[in-house]
Amino acid sequence: LSFSADSMEILLLSFLSMILQDQWDLSPNQTASITACVFAGAFVGTLILGPLGDRIGRRPVFLLGGIIISFFGLTTALSRTFEMLLLNRFWVGFG
């Protein structure tokens, strides 16, 4: 299930990046940083949520991850600035 969610995330990022590059007049480096923030969040999330899952159980951590992804996925849609978008995408990756 997690691999499917990650695959969908990458697919959506390709569309999101192209649209935002046009709408917000982003440079190629800024566009690439959107994807980089997701992977940075995934890296940090793995280091934190993995051991937490071993300690308290996988089910609560899986539910927490789903809540984090859902919440920050919705706040991504409400992002008004590029920095806010990067922060939200980081937390989506974290989840």
C-alpha cells in the first residue's frame, strides 16, 4: 500500500510541477525543489516513524502517517506562496 501511495505521489508531482512552473513562473531549480522536499521529508519521516513503529506498533504509526499525508496534502492545495508549498510538501513526504 505504501509503495502505491509513493508511486501516486511521484505521478502527481510531475503534473503539479508543470502546472506551478507555468502559473507561478517558477525556475527549473524551484520546480525541482518541490520534489526534493518530498524526498527530504520521506527521509526524515523514515528515520523517525520507523523506530516509533517498532516501539508503539505499526498500526498507530500507519494511521498517524495517513493523517499527516491527508492533512498536509489538503494544505498543499491552499498554499499561497512557494515557501508554504515546500513546507507542506515536506510534511507530506514525512508522513
